[in-house]
Amino acid sequence: MQIPARTPTLTATTALTLDELSGGRFRLGLGVSGPQVVEGWHGVPFGKPLQRTREYVEIVRSVWRREKPVEFKGQYYQIPYAGTDATGLGKPLKSILHGRAEIPIYLAAIGPRNVALAAEIADGWLPVFFSPQRMSVFKESLESGFSRAGGGKSLARFDVAPTVPVMLGDDVAACRAMVKPRLALYVGGMGARGRNFYNDLVCRYGYEGAAKSIQDLYLSGKKEEAAAAVPDALVDEVALCGPRERIRERLEIWKSSGVTTLICGVGQVEALRVMAELAL
């Protein structure tokens, strides 16, 4: 769920409902999105996303605990609301829903400080365009967050759950070509020039030249050329493409990388079957 799109109390009660419907299997994934979406679509200031996330998670957990009516005074959230235009009728409330107080919270994060925050306050991490070959890129941020959390928190008690695009087929080049437009969209067009978190991530992976070319082409309206500029090597790092045996071989890299949950982005029923068989 995008944090700026919902109040933390609504998210908390929605999570309680979904957890009940799923028999206690629900995990709450949260992300701050980016300034273009937050301000351009949701109509709220992007501000300081790390502070907003920290406050949001604290409020959500306080709703779940039901220890007392919720009261919070932060930079982004005041519950009850007490601004100059308040009616004065707001009072602290407690959720009428009784559920798990410890529903796992996962943060979507790719920037260094956001990854550190996930390691500090969340139960798991949802990276996108994750390269299992480059876990070292995130090591310092993860260790910093675990240190701030205290209590011996480490990767042994933290779920690393990236999404991996999976494209099954005999023609590896054709499978890669199915993944490239989405990479081009995010690296080239998701965010403004100089404020694109996905572009920054690819640069940290060592693809600075390609990232610049993709963005230049995409922002010039040349979307097909931008997709063609996505390196095959980058696709192979962040996706699983090709026939079953190739996917099986490359899946071993993911298994040995520290990833503990793999979220498969599939558009083919057979690809889902193959991933289920290979993962077991």
C-alpha cells in the first residue's frame, strides 16, 4: 500500500480484516512512492518520506496492540487531529477489531536510507529490481538499520522478499525483450531527471552509462529505443528469463544470495508452475 494514499489507522484496520480473511497469513507491505505520484496524484506533499514512514508504522502497530485509544503527535500525523481548523470534537479511539498484534510489516525500499529504515523498523524488505549478485550494495544500509534496532536483529530474523520477473520460453532474447519495456519505464520515466530512485539503483549496480541513455531516450518520447537500450546483462541480473533449465540454473544464484522469500512476477501459468516446482 502507498503510505500517502491512506491514513495509518485505515491501513491498520484494513490489514486486520485481510489477516482474518486469510487465516493469519497476511503481510502488510508499505511504500512511500515518489514525489510525482504523491504530489501529482494523491495531492499531498512528499516531504520527508523516512519520517512519514516511521510515524506511519508506529501508529499502525499501536492500533493493532489495542493497549489504549490511539493518540499520536508527530510531524506528519496528529491523532486526534487538533489543527486550527479542527472542530474540537475528535477524541482518541480504539479499534473495535480484535486481531493479531504482530502482523508482519514489510517496507518497499531501494534507496540506502530507506533500506536502512526497513532493516530498523520492519519485519521484512520488499526490494524491486533486486540483483542477487549485488547484495553487497545493500549490506551497509542493512547493517546500519539492524544496529539501530538493537536486540541482535540481523538477516537471520529479517525477511528479504524481492519481486523477480519471470519469463519462460525457449528464445532467451525474446524473453528478455518482454522484460525490457518495464525496466525502461522505471529507469527512464518513473520520476524526474535527477529524482529517479530506480535510475539511481541501476547506477549503483554499475550501469551508469546505460541508465543515462535509457532516461534520455525515454524522456524524449523514444520509449522503444529506451527499451532496446536496456542491457541484456541487467535483465539477467534482475529477472529469470529463458527455458526451464536456464531458469533453474539462475535460480541458484537467488537461493544463495540471502533472499528468503521470492515474489514471482509471472504472466504465464506455466511459468508459475515451473517456479513452484523449482523452488520446492
